[in-house]
Amino acid sequence: MSLHYKTDQGIEVIDVVQAYRLNFNRGNIIKYVCRAGKKGFEYLKSNEIQDLEKALDYLQHEIKYLREEQNRVIKSREKQDK
């Protein structure tokens, strides 16, 4: 495993993702936030920003999915109540 996916204490991102049983989007959010600033050259903040933007993209996808799921449940209940 690459060093940018592991803490100084030896904890790997994949272990955290699996321990919490995170889905694809949430696992990638954790991965990119943890990796931000650890990959590439320290003086290149563009890599850090890019990783945080990737995390944000996965977060936005997860929020969109949850909203759509919530709307499906609401519509289903409304049909049942009729």
C-alpha cells in the first residue's frame, strides 16, 4: 500500500472504509481527504486541491443519491396513502 494511504500509526484508509462498511462514494471521500497533501511534491498544492475536489465530487454524488432515494420513498408512501 502506498504511503499516502497509510497513517504514521500504520492505519490504512481501506481498513477504515471496510470497518465502517462505507459505500463507494463515502469510501472515496475518505480516501481523497486522507490522501490530500500526501501525494506528489509538497510545494505543489495543486495535487492537494485536486484530491479535495475529488472528495467534494464524491460527496455531491452521495448527497444527490440520498435526495433521490428520499424522494422515491416519499412518492411511494404518497401512492400508498391514496
